[in-house]
Amino acid sequence: MTIAVPATYNIEMKILLVPVAALALAVLALHGAHAAVPGCPAVAPKPLPSTAPAGGGELVPTGATSLLLCRYHGLNPAATARRLEGMRLVTSGIAQIAAEFDSLPTLPRGIMACPFDDGSEIVATFRYPRARADVVDVGLAGCRVVTNGRLSRTAIGPAGARLLARLTALVP
């Protein structure tokens, strides 16, 4: 069986397909740009050693151009344990935030008791234009350990309180 299609139908279809194709390309381009900035894992990652170049005692090397903050629930309640609570990509004020990380006091050596550590954390990923990212785990309770896997500091004290207030305001 053959169906006769009027010639104007083909022209109308071509006119309709051009904007649809342009829209599809725009969506793909936006999706591609978004894919270039991966988000946060749904579950808090296990601590990994820092892949950033070793610095002179810096927790966060200078020169980061963006900062991905991923906030995770603590262990209670069990249904949401270590699950993603919120995320934010920061593109301004990063040098100041990095300086706040580097101003934290060194974690004391030896055995420490960390009561009330519920496992809640913010994973801060500092991204650099020509170097690997520096991932810093920020404990929000207990001893408030802040580590990039190479260096460990604590957010207990005035400098830590300021940093935690800033980070928790960015990712409530």
C-alpha cells in the first residue's frame, strides 16, 4: 500500500526539524558542560590519600579555581547514614577558604577519644586547572578531624569554628 504525501508536507517537516535539531544540540552541549563537573557521590566516599602535589605543610595547595562541597549525613538514623545531604559548587572566595583550611591547628599525635562523633562530614574537593584535585574530608562532630590523606588537622578551636560555620552555611 502506498500513501501519497503532498510536496508541502516535506517542506514543512524540514522547517520543523531545523529548530528541533538546534534544540537537541543545545541540550547536548549543556549536558556535556554539566558532565565536565561531576557531582557528589550518593554515599560518602571512603577516605582516599590526597592526589594533590605535596606542599610545604599545606592542607590545601594554592591555585584552586573551584570547590565542590558535598555534605553527608552522620550515622544516625541508620536509614540515611552516610547519604548525601547537599552539595554546592563554589567558584569565588576559594583562596580565602583554602587559607582557612591551612590555618587549622595540627591534629595532636597519639590516641584521642572523640565522643559525639556521628560520622557527619563535608567532603571538599578543590579543583585546579593544571593539577589533580585535592580532596579534604571535614568531620563535623567529635574531634572534627580535617584531612586530605597526607596531612591531618582539627577544626576544634576558633579557626575551626569559623571554617565550619562558613562551610555549613554554604551547604546547609
